[in-house]
Amino acid sequence: MKTINRNVLKYIAIAAMLSDHIAMLFMADYPPVYFAMRLIGRLTAAIMCFFIAEGFHYTRSRYKYGMRLGIFALISQFAYTFFESGTLFTYRLFTDWNVIFTLFIGFCVLLAYEKIINKPVKWIIIGLLCAVSFFGDWMIIAPLWILCFYVFRDNKKKRFVVFGVLAALEVASCVPFMISNGEIWQIGVFLVIPLLWLYNGGKGDNSPIHKWAFYLFYPLHLIALAIIHWALV
């Protein structure tokens, strides 16, 4: 039985993100806890990629949807830089982009997929957009996940097979890091498959707070955690 609606998935993503970021800043000295919290944290990116694909399909205005992503990517960049380095006065403000930037690039990938008729040009543009995402959190893989979720939205089995292959490539790319650091929490990306399989397509409560929850929580929790961390250092 498919029992998970959009709001439930969204708050699972938010909770997983909070778990991941708390672990990054405060749990490095407690390996089992650190591992478990970061494993859970792998859920967030894939769920948000899924919602970009869903939002692109269902939104009444792709222009407004894209503008919202772009604006919050810019706003969140300051919070992300502060979280990562403890200061805004660093070149990373311009070279190390937050995940909403990467999601915005994924949105642009879908625009290219839908609007560009010439196939060689279409795939060249998509390739270039994925290359630009190299500067962002969840680089390259997030735009590809978004494209996967959108292209195969009418074929769930194929959607999850392709997602699984892309996730396996993502995990494989991290193998040297995982071996050197003894951290295999990247495999947590596969945990999203049963969650998305249980998604029933329903919205849940239509309160505006649910629509804006992730956009608001993302920069605010980064700032709050960073302040606590840098105050304790």
C-alpha cells in the first residue's frame, strides 16, 4: 500500500538534512552515531531531485517555479558559505554552490529537454548544464537524477532502475574517499527507493507552510547550526 504523500516525503527530507548537518559539525568524534546520521542524510538530495521533476510537471507556471528556485539559491548561498567556512568573506561564496543551485540547474536541464527540438543540440546543452553543476553540492548526479525522474515518470520500474544505476555510479565515485576514511554512508542514497515507491502522489494538507518549508528551513538551519558550532569552537 502506498501511504506516503508529498508533505510526508518533504519533511523526511528536511529531517534527514538536519541529521546530516548536525553530524557534520558535532558528531565526528562519535563514529557510530556519525555514520548513522550521515547515512540517513543521504535521503535528502534524491527526494528533492524527485520533487523538482514532479514540480516541473505539475506547476502552473514554470517561470515562477524557476524564479523561486533561483532566488532561494542566491539567498541560501550566504548561509551555505557561512556554514561551510564560518565566514562570508571567502572566495567560496562564488565557487562552492549550495544544493538549491544544483537543483536549479536540474530545472534548467528539464527546460532544455522539453524545449530544444534539435536532439544533438539538446544533449549538448544538457551536458554543459551538468558540467556547470560541478561547482555545486551534489554536482552532476543531482541534475541527472532530476532528468531520470522526469523522463521515466510514467514507468516506475524503469525510473528506479535508472536511478539505481546512477546512484551506484555516485557511490562508486566515492569509493576512494570511503576507503581512505572508512566511511561508507554514501550507500544511504539507496534508502530513498522504498520511500519513493511508497509515494502515493497525494499532496497532503494544502497549507502554504508546506510549500515553503524546505526553502525557508534550508538557509535558516544552516545559519543556526553554524552559529552554534562556531560559538563552541
